[in-house]
Amino acid sequence: MIVHGFAGIGWSEALPPGSNEIGLELNTDACRTRAAAGHTTIQCDVTQYPTWVFKGRTTGKIDSPPCPPFSKSGNGKGAHDFPLIQQTVEDLSRGIDTRTLHGAACQDPRSILTAEPMRWHYDLMPQWICMEQVPSVLPLWEQYAGILARWGYDTATGVLDAADYGLGQHRKRAVLIASRTQQVALPPPTHGGPGQPAHRSMADSIGWGYTQRPAPTVTGGGTATGGAEPFGNGSRQAMRKVIGTPLWRDRGIPHLRPTPYECAALQGFRPDLRLHGRTGSQYLAIGNAVAVPFADAGSRADDGVGERELAVAA
């Protein structure tokens, strides 16, 4: 069984059929999207859900905690909260639960969620683990890796760009892979390097936009409700500078806002994926998701862990 915390939809779409994955997700629209896509889901608050339910049955554990406290488009409070998160991770690795104590001291209450996976690792000791977050969280993943190494896991951490795995979008993410049964390594890039296919352009992916490079990172829209602009302000300014040149393919619409389904295409989702909720909620779900081709590339990072069971997020 694969237990998937903060489930969303991206990882689940990348895992092969028959993976026996169970997603734990709080957002109602995300749960409806998962259900429509055929992914088993428990709607719950991951921080309150008991781990014993899965004890002795968990082969893999996947987590992609919320990124707004740490992302460039977020509030930046996660950087201030880092010492509290690190202490919580260390405490949880020793069976001491200080989530409530340290979470109350965080400037952003979501920051402490990045420590949540350690509670599950300590209690379940899965065969393999995969996690992703925005690049600034890499030092925390390295802390996790050090703890997991003490427990006998082989680990790999780093910052990878989804465009290097065939996605028509630049999307850098800090990742961690760990296994108790096999050696692990980050997946080698498949695009953009010497002797490799060129990066896929934004225009090739959705029919408009940059013709010579991938799209900028798709976000959740910039507000708690998903917002209206999945490309950040700086990205839109850069786009406007090349409109009317060979570097840009126009679509005859004055704004630079892709539809939710164009965002889904830039994330590598299948065309028939049905998104639930209002437009803002759809933007939020797609912007928070793991890019599918990136996860698929990582799923082949270790040939020794089942058929594409070991995955790495974007």
C-alpha cells in the first residue's frame, strides 16, 4: 500500500495502475477530482489522522506539504519558521510530538505541516519515501535525509526542474527519495542536455505563448481561493516584452491568463482529467499539484523498487 499525504492529484496520476495508493486530502474539490479520476481518497486533516490504520501495510509514503509559506509567490513567513520546523522534525524522529507547541509559535500556521511527514515515517517505517516542495525547503529535506540514513535508508536529495523531463513548463522543486531496500538516485534529465531533445516550448504544449522555451511556473493563482493569475506578475511582465516577436505565438486574446485546463496541460495532466469546483479552486488544485511527467521520470529512478513504484515529485 502507498499512503499519500496532502494528496492532491499529481502523484496519483503518475503512479501506475494497481499501485494500491490511498490519498489523504482535506480539500473537497480536490477529493472530488481524485474520485472522478479513480483514485482512492480519504477526506481528512492529515495532521489528525491516526497512523496505526496503515501500520504493517505501508510499502511507500508520498508527501507534498503546502508550499505557500516558502514559495516566492507566498508570504515568506516560512523562512522565519524554519528553526521551529526543524526542531519539530527532530522531535518527531524520536517519538516526541511537539507539533502543537511549535506550530503555535510559527508566523504561518501552515509552516509546521512540512514537519508532518516525519510523524508518519517514524510510526510506519515504509519501504520507500518520496517528498517534494519548493526549492527553499531543500535544507529541511536534507535534515530528513540525515535522520532516515540513521534508520538505515539510502537517500537522495536535490533541486530538479520539470522542464528537464519533457514538461512544457519550468518548475523547480526540492525532492527527497529514500528506500530501506534499494539504493536510490535522482532521475537523470531527459531533455535540454547534450544529445537530448530540446526543452518543450509553451506554445507546443498549449498552442500559444513562448515558442522557444517552456512556460514559467504555474501557480495556484496567488490567493487563498486560487485567484485569477496562475502566472506571477514578474512572469507576465517578461511575457509582454516578447509579444509581437518570433519568440511568441499569439492567440488573439489581450490577457495572459491560461484556462485551468491549459494549466493542467502545462502540468502534464491527461486531457480527459475532470476538474471539480469553481474556476479559482481549479487553478489552486492544478497549481499545487505535482507535474506528472516529472513524477513519471522519477518513478523510474530506481529499477529495483517494483514496477515504477518509487516516484519523485516535482
